[in-house]
Amino acid sequence: MNELDENIQASIFIPTKNPGPEFEDILKGIFAQKKVKFEVVIVDSGSNQRILNMISKYPIKLYCIKPEEFGHGKTRNLALKYTEGEYIVFMTQDAVPANDLWLYNLFGGFTDEKVAGVFSRQIPRADARATEVFFYQHHFSGQRIIRPKQGRENFLDKVFFSNVSSCVRRDIFEKYSFNESLIMSEDQQWSHDVLRAGYQTVYEPSSSVVHSHHYSLQQTAKRYFDSSFSLRQIFGADFKILTKASAVYATGEFRYALKQNPGQIFYLFLFNLARTAGTFLGWHGERLPDWLKRKVSMHSYYWKKT
């Protein structure tokens, strides 16, 4: 389409399981959106009654699945079954719309028929650690990006996409759904597939959500194990290219964080140790026994399926 159609039927799809205290702010932010007609669909995989009661206060279509049925790609693929919109918006349960035009601006990226998906800018919370702030500044700048793009960016930059806040065209999603065999990074796999098929993706910074994490060192190691394992599944041997890019990134991150708070040098050492250990184990994950994979993964359920 050449211009944004304000009558677009959009479906906002959110997988949930016991979300944090920001969840009601997310729901309030969604229903405060202007200029776009939409529905909200939630697939919950085991939240407590308090969360289910909160959801019931809003005009939301709620579907419940068993915890063991959850999968990052598998659950999001249910959007094809449970939603009606021409466009499907994926959100996580911890991303808060930054303003009442988050959704409208997200649709602003669909200005060409070649565009298969658009994703938002992510702004770290006020209490985010310096390492988190650097991450979001590095990956979510104020510059709009259309992929594929020219240049010498590393392989991950070429396909980067984020389901923290994204929108995909339903007709394309019916052809290219998420890979259900991945532990995570289903969004990178999808972007990789649609770009190879000749479509485009757009990073739209005028659409923004507030989102960041407070992972412990143990959680950091587990997160990078899962990420490393899944990215190797997607990119195979090309994943080795990430080593050099990661070193450059880590150096910039260290300098930034140290400048923000010189007293955290010991934490930075431990943080990088945890990240390196997780990445290394994920790279060699196929060789590890399943019991160990469950120990070092944030998603232990995944290894019970394999």
C-alpha cells in the first residue's frame, strides 16, 4: 500500500505467563492507542488467577494453553488461528507502549508492498543498568532502517528483527510462519526467511516501547546460552563471524559502562564472564547432555521435548 490506511484491522497478540507489575501499564497503554482499529488476543500458558482477573477487565480475547505447550515460535504461530486482523502485531508481556501513537507509527512502516514486517524502537527503563542502556542504544537508534541494506554490517545486523514489538503482514505470515523448533530467536529466523524471499523489513523508531531487563549473572549466562544455541541453528557456520563483532561490541560496552559508573568494574568483569560462558556453551550445545542443557538454559522445558 502507498499510504497508511487508518481503517486497517490489526490484531495485537501477546503470549503471557505471570507477567510483572508493568503488565497493567501495558494493557492501559494498548487501549489508549489512537487512529488504528484493533483487537487484542492473549495466549496464556499458566498465569495465576490475579493476572487472569486483570486480563478480564479489558476487552481481550483470552486463550489458555498448558505450560508445557508453550514455545516462542509455536505459541506465536497460534496468531494465525486466533486473530482476524490483516496485520498481526506481536508484543511481549514486559514492553510498555511509550505513547498513544505507538501502534499508528508502527503501521507507518508499511509504505511499500515489499515490506513484510516492521518493528519498534526499544527504550530502556529508567533503572536499567549501563550494560542494558548500551545494548538498546546500539541496536535501537533513532534512524529508520530498511532491510536488506547496503554496507559492511555483520550477518546478524542484516536480519535483525524483534518481536518485543513488531507487526507482520498476515498474507506473508501465512507463507512464512515462525520456526517452532528453535528455543528462541524465532524473529531472526523469520526475518532471515522473508528477506531471502525478496521482501523487506523496516525498523521504525517513531514507534517505541519501554523495555529492558534486570537479569542476574546466572540469568545472563542462561540467556546467552539460549541465544547462542538458537543463532547457530539459524546461521550455521556463519555464526563464527559473530565472534569479531561481539569483541568490538563488548569493548564499546565496557568503556561506556565504566564511564557511567567507574565503581562497577568488578561487576563488568563478572558480567562478561557470564556472557562469554553462556555463549561458548550455546555454541557447543549440541555436544552437551540434555540434563546439562536444562541446567544452563532459561527454557528448561525445551530440552524435555528433544
